Amino acid sequence: MASDFSNTLESLRADSLWRILGWMLTGVLVIGLWTVWFFSARVLVSESAPARVEVSQTAYPIEAPVSGRIARIHVSELNRAVSKGELLFELDAESQRLELEEAKARRDARIVQRALLDKEYRIELSLQQDVTENARLLLEEARLRQEQSGTLTAQAHSEAARVGTLLSQGFASEAERELAVARAQQQQAQSEVFRIAMARTARDSRLSEGARQVTLERLKRDLSLLDGEIDSDRWLIERLTHEIERRRIRAPVEGQLAERVPLQLDRYVHEGESLASILPPGNLRVVAAFSPSAAIARIHSGQRAFVRFDGFPWLHFGKLPVTVSHVASELREGRVRVELSIPAVPPGPLVLQHGMSGFVDVELTQASPAVLTLQALGQRLDAMGGSSLQAPEAH
């Protein structure tokens, strides 16, 4: 009986030894496999950052060109396609319209007045020419009469001299000489009358021509003043038309209404206040903002990346493969801007739109777990060393 019990103990001891040896071999094998994996496996290293989808072209902001009250709103729904020059908003321009109508009425009245004044000027100019021609004919007639009277006067004096000669020779009487002398004197007086008449005609012609010239100058002055007033009205009309058009806010480019400030009729907006923005057509891209430590010297053009969008579970919609296309060389608000290009035909059921947000994972490199552990340990030691060095300074 004692012998059987002893054999049983020996058997139990042998089984325990083999079990321990089995566990030891299994542990060594696991440690070996883990060691091989720890030093030879390759783990993907990536950096993540918030990202959003944007159009490659910059959105055009729509701002109020002047201060005023909203009179009409022609677009209300977002993502609406708009064409270049399409009317989007209208600011109140009633006072400018009333002033414009008044300026147009005043201009039209002055144009009619100018037409009448121009007609009067042309008639006066034609009369001036007729009067000038008539005065020339009167002067010519007076000159001819004076010449004729001069000839007759010379003949009368010659006749009186001849009669005087005949009287001295006894061939004529004293009465005949006196008659000849009287005729000569009468003819001389008639010639003087014609001379005075011609001088008076010349003076009257000059006075009439001067008066009509004054009238013509006055009409020309009035025409010039009216032309200036009409031009002033036209400039005022152009300025008011421009002011009214400035209050008609149009789309500067063709594109999509990407943003619109909630507006109501009769709301007062200030000059420069943002009203909406138009996104021109262009290629979509992904834009992310990384911390400097994650991006500088680590992210570069050509690296692969994947985007996970908010509200679109990646298990159902998948990840969007993208490629780093540009890395900014300067910081903006303490971040590095990274742009990533999207394939021409994005895979999966996801429909991309401007403004979609999510996270992007940029594949940096592949390293073994051992290298990653050593890097993390080194960073930890550096951080601890830096804090220990800073402690005395702080103290």
C-alpha cells in the first residue's frame, strides 16, 4: 500500500515538471515572437488634424457698398447657382430716384428752352445778314446819288462860268448869269444833302448792326449758359444713376451662393458690412491646420493621407484618400496650413461639398515598435530634463 502511494507521488511530480517545462517553453516562444515583432514589425506613423473641404479658388465676399436700408432680397437659399451680374440685393434708393426724376425733368425743359433759343439765334443771325445786305445797298444808293449830284454840281458851276464868260463878251445878259449861278448853288446844296444822307445811312447801319450784334451775343451767352446747365444736369443724372446702381448689389462672378447673412427687409446695413459670399466654380481640395511640431520637416508634398468626415461614419462611407500637395512655409495663427489634393473621381458614396469638415490622417513613415518606444522614451526624458532645468529658474 505504501509502495502504491509512493508511485503516485512520483507520477504527480513528473507531470508537474512537464507542465512547468511546457509553460516555460510557451513563455519563451511568446517572448521570442514578441521580440521579433517588436524589432522587425513596421507600424504606420501618422499625424491627425482638423480639416475641411474648400474650393481651390477664393470665395468672393459680397459687402454693402454704401450704408442704407434693405429694400429687396432676390436670393435667399444657400448653394444656389448665381450668374455674373445677377441682382442679389437692393438698398433703398427712393430719394436718389426722386432726385433723378427731377434732374431729368429739368434737363428736358432746358433742352426744349435751348432749342427755342437756338431757333431765335438762327433767325436773328439771318436777319442780321439781311440787314447788313440792306444797309450795304442803301449806302451804295446814297453813294451813287452823291456822285450823280457831284457831277450835276460840276456841270452847273461850269455852266455858270461859261455864262460869265459870255456876259463879259456881251453875248449874255446879267440875268442869265445870275440864273446860272443860282442853279450851281442849288445843285451844290443838293449834293451836300446827299452827302449828309449817305453819312446818316452809314451811321444808322452801324447802329443797327451793333444792336443786332449785341442781341446775337446775348443769345450766344444764353445758349452757352443753357449748355452748361444741361451738362450739369447730365452729370447729376449720371451721378444719381451711379448711386442708384451702387445700391443694386450684383454678383461679381459666376458661382454658388456659399454664405448669406440672415437679412430682413427694412434692416439698416452699414457700408462694408458682409452680406453674403459667392464661391466660384473650381476644383475641391482639403485644407488642414497642423501644429508646427507635427508639420515642420515631417509633412511634405506627395505624402498619402485619408480624411474622415464629421457626420459620415467612415465604417459606412469609408475614408477619402488624398495626397499632400502644398505645405505652407509660414505660420498662421500658430498653425501650419497643409493643402491636400482630391482624386478626380472620389471613391465611395460620399458626395463632396464645400465646407464639409472632418479629420485628416497624414502618413508620415513606417517604423518598428522598438524605434517608436525609444523615440517616445527620448521625448519623455527630454521633457523631464527640460522641466528639471526650468525648476531652479522658477524657484
